[in-house]
Amino acid sequence: MIGIKNVGYAGLIVNFLLSAVGLTSAQGTPQIAGLPGSLSWHNPPLDYRLENGSVLTISSGAKTDWFVDPFDGTVAKSAPILSFVPGDSYVFSTKVQVRFTSKWDAGALMLWADDYHWAKLSFELSPDKRPTMVTVVTRGLSDDCNSVPLPGDAVYLQIAGTHSTYVFYYSTDGSSWKIIRTFNLTAPGAVLVGFESQSPAGTGSKAVFSEIRYAPKKIANVYTGK
């Protein structure tokens, strides 16, 4: 029988080996250079890894989602979110690549205050199997806006925030940004921002976030995203 001390020692060895190759185990919370403060999980992922301190992979389990049904008020709040507290004004962007298998599998940037006040900028597989830009803003109940179908399994996402006003963008090259939504989101507490992976109708999905950038500034031009 392996004693508790030996189990702890074995865990240290595993974490050391993962660190040596730039990975992180499913336990704990990753810290990403350039993001303010510390990150925290709201719903733990099925698994995650952090490579080279800047490429984050989040694996979500089966039937995971964030949505408050506008017809009957049913609340889905099970998808993992890795978030942090931003400044008053900021521009936050990333490239996301999603393992699309089932409808509504997605990788997203998320604004979150509580279960009834949040928004997501999502790269999502539509029911007709087309990767699509989707935005959801929840103020008690969720809306759901399918915007633009895109080829491939990767896209760039960007949020510009100033106090309680936000702008959502997407880009196919990480340079030329297209605005898809501007809105206000006020909440009783702080509005966090971060990364989300979901699989509402499937058995799980995986989202890889890379080229993560955060700038504590007010965006200069709302229409160009720069």
C-alpha cells in the first residue's frame, strides 16, 4: 500500500516533469504572463494545459454550457471559465482553435459577474455544422445572436472594455478586426473577463487559446478595433 507521503512525493515528481516540458496538470490554476492579477476557475475544466506559459488548452466535459433560456428561464452554468479582474479600460484578445465535434461546441472569451449577468464572444459550431461567430449577452435572460459563418477551426477574438461598455470583435488574421457587437453590461459586482470552453450537446470539446494579449488602455477607434 502506498502511503500518503509517497503519494504526495509522486505528485511532486509528476508536476516537476510537466513543468520541465512546459505543461500543467489538471490540478491548480495556470498563470499567464501579461494578464493582470491572478486567474481563477469558475467551474473546473475536465483538463487543461499551459504550454510555454502562453498557450492555454481547456477541455470541457459533456453537456457543459452557459445559457439562461429566454423561453423558460432554465439556467445552464456548467462550462469552465478561467478568468481575472481587468482594469477599468482594456483591450483583450486571443486566437482560439476549437475541436468541433457536436453542435454548439465552442471556445469563447467570457465576461462574467454572476449567473445572470454575463456575456460571451464565442466561436461555435452551428447545428448545420458550420463554425460561426456567436454572441450572447445575459441580463437575467440570455439572448443569442449568430453572426458570421467562417471556414476552418480557428479565429481571433477581441474584447474592448471601458467601465461597463464592451465591444466584441473577430478577425481572421489577428490584425484587421471586424466589430460584431457593442453593448452595456452592469452588474452588482465586478465583471471578470477570461476564457471558456463548452460542449452543450456533446461529450466534450477542447479549445486552444494562443497569442494572448492584454493592454490596459481605452481603445482608440471602436470601428477598427485598434
